[in-house]
Amino acid sequence: MKIICAHDYQDMSRKAANIISAQVIMKPNCVLGLATGGTPLGMYAQLINWYNKGDIDFSEVTTINLDEYRGLPREHEQSYWYFMHKNFFEHINIRLDHVYVPDGANTDAEKACKEYDEIIHRFGGVDMQLLGIGVDGHIGFNEPGAAFELGTHCVDLAESTIEANKRFFASADEVPRQAYTMGIKTIMQARKVLLIANGKAKAKAMRTAFFGPVTPAVPASILQMHPDLTVVADEEAWSECPEVIGQ
Ligand code: GLP
């Protein structure tokens, strides 16, 4: 596990963008696993900035997103498909037939998840998987208690996740109660994993995920076993980890 301590959100975003950028330069036709949420927004903005300067080319890249709300069509403003297009894909030269997000509009959960695993398999797996982390230690939408051996599957969202994500909706009632997510097995099969985090709200999750026991109670803790994991977080997110802040 490679741990990087950034000063603040901007520094975290630049460092993470550098790592993604290096991946794309080293393997232009790579498969990037991408994530949504507030955390990666600064990183996407930085990558767009470098693309505009001609420093990075996404024309051969394929992206496979982590998760999607079940029941939201693509054009819904809170769908992750919409998020990715609005915040990243529309601003770079990625081919739109090279981007994949689980099909939230397909309410046949078994079919939607099976099809998604087939897509991941068809591309030979993910080269670099980007992850954020939930306040309860979730990754993707793998909530506490999630089995480590699952591929893409349908989950019931934890109350704390609905609470954390309601800021994007008119009210908590409008947050979908279920989602399709890559499973822990899928995530662990990525050749490289990059997890990013910022802010005090994530401090406890960072402590239990990276300096506590590996347990399904903290889904991100399994990443300690990944052979090529990089964690970039700011000082606030590391504030409960003296092992890092003291370095
Ligand atoms: C959601 C997403 C996760 C994300 C998490 C944290 O639940 N499914 O992929 O990592 O929220 O989001 P944020 O970055 O907004 O804190």
C-alpha cells in the first residue's frame, strides 16, 4: 500500500490526476474504472485542464464506472451516467461508445449486473480503478457487511449513505434505495487501485479502512490486501492516522 498525504483538496486532486494521467500516457488504450461523488470532481477538472492544454489524450481509453442508482434513467440529473458526462466525458476526447456505466434504467437486477460483468470481462478487466470512500467505509456501493466475493450486484443503500447523498436530491425521500455496484471481487481484480479522500468527515473511515483489521464491517479494509494500492488523501482525512500524519 502506497500512502500519500496531500495538503488539501486541491493538492489531493492534482496528485490523483497525475497518477491517472501517468496511467493513460503509459497505456493509451487502458481501461479506467471511474467513480462519482464530490471527492473526484477536482481531479476530473484537473484532467480536463491538462487535456485542454494538449497534455493528455483520451481517444483510446475505455472507462467502466463503479456504480449506478437502480431505477434512474441516464438522463436523470442525479444518475451517475449524467454525472460522468457533465463533469468529465463532455469535456475530453473520449469516445462515447467507450464509456460504460451500469444500466440503472434496467430494473431487471440480475440481467443488468450480469451484462455489466460481461462488459468488464470483455475488456480484460480494469487497469486502474479509482475509488472514493463512504463515511461508513463503503467503496462503490458495497456497504458494511458486503460479501468480499461478489461481482456486480444490486444493493440496498445504508441509511448513512442515503443521508450523505441526499444533498444532491430535493429531499432524502427522492434518493433511490437501491443501486447496482461492482462488487469487492471486481474491485480487487483491478490491476491497480487508486483511492482518494478528503475532509474530516472521512477521518474515521480512513483509520478503520487502512489501519484496522480487514473485515466486511469496513468494506474498504479489504484494499489492504490489494497488491497495487495507492491512497491519496488530504491532512484532514488522515487526521486520525498518526502513522501517516506523523511521517
Ligand atoms: C457514493 C458513491 C461512492 C463514493 C461515495 C463518497 O456513495 N457510490 O462511490 O465514493 O459516495 O462520496 P463523496 O466523494 O461525495 O464523499
